[in-house]
Amino acid sequence: MTVYFIGAGPGDPELLTIKAARIIGECPVCLYAGSLVPEAVVGCAPAGARVLDTAPMTLDDTHGEILAAHAKGQDVARVHSGDPSLYGAIAEQIRRLKADGIDYQIIPGVPAYAAAAAALGTELTVPQVAQSIVLTRMSMKSTSMPEGETLENFARSGATLAIHLGIRALREIERQLIPYYGADCPVAVAYRVGWPDQQMIRGTLSDIREKVRAAKITRTALILVGPALSDSHGFPDSALYDPAKPHVLRPKVKAVN
């Protein structure tokens, strides 16, 4: 018996990997985070499968379901939104599985920041503008952040920021980031990316809060911040396809006299 932690992607059932869909379709037990994973994503579960929305359940409840499946020798599809390695709360589940000697595997999924960038039609790493992405979150009512992992510290790098759980903290995000990025730094808010009611709101650090308020968005949104989101900056082509910079798969192009 194996527990499969499956990344469901941001919401679009078509963004499930082939492997994820196959495993969900084979498991007699399916536990999915219904607050973030549409029911359609687990619609490929086999007929007669025990399919449960874990949104109202506790860790003890979900582990109890796994123990019951283990006793019957039934594989479990534990379906999480995005990619389970990022804010998936799987570490505490894995700890219990190890304690009980239960096998598990992790099946990666499309993370929300990647789906948001695709929806925006942009690249988050632009030559000589930003070559790093910081995936972080705001504390708010959730678990506190480790010392040193502050927005101000990340902002000093000038990297593209992907901020989770921060839609209700936009005023604080502005306060901390404007001194480093400037009030005109582009911002994009991706609301329920990958869902039928997806919204993409573009603005700047100085006006995004009012735009989000007007759209009445209060949850389930990812905030992207950084100069790489701008369409107006000039930047050089990358060295990846530069004929003057050969690599092992592309010898230097000889000049023609």
C-alpha cells in the first residue's frame, strides 16, 4: 500500500500530469483539499472509490483515513493544489507515515506561480533585469515566518517575488517593498488561477491595493512583484542562442568573408 501525494496544479484539470491522472484513476481512496482543488480534478477517480474533501478535516482525521486504507491494503491518492512541495503541509503527514511504516511517493504538479506567469504571458526571469524568483508568503494568521525570512530582506535582492497568503496584507507589502522596488514597480495579482473564474489584475505597488479592493478579492490569490513583469524595459537577448557564445551542442559560427 502506498500514499501518493499528488500535485493537482492550480485548478485546471487539464494541467494534471499524465502520471497524476493515472494514479488518481487507480486509487480506491482519494483525499483531496477541496478548498483549493476543484472536484473535477478528482473526477477521474475509479467508480466506487472513497473520495473525501479534506477541507473540514483535521490532520488526525486524514491520517485516520490513511490508516484505515492501510489496513485494507488500499492505495491512497492524497491530492493537493499546485505542487505539494510548496506550502503543501505534507511534511507533517509524511512524519506520521514514517512513524507508522507506511510507504509514500510524491508526484509533482504545476505550481501557481508558473500558471500565473503563463496566464500573464510573461517570463519571470529576464536577462539583466531579474534572474531569481523568491517564493515566500506573509505570516498573517498562519504559521509565523522563520527569523530572517522577511520581505525587506528578499526585496534587497531585486528578484521577482511570488507572495502567497498576502492578499489581505497589501498595505504592509507596499510599505516594505516600495523603498526597494519603487512605487511604480509592476505587480500582478492572480486570483484563482486555473479556475473558470480566474482573474488577473495588473498594477503597481502604488495602486494595486485599490484595484484589488475594487475587484473584491480577499483570498485565494498569488501576488507577483518585480521589474521583470514590465513590458517597457529594454533587455539584451540571453546568451542561450547567441552565435558568438558557443557551447558543447552548438559550435561557434564561423564568420563568412
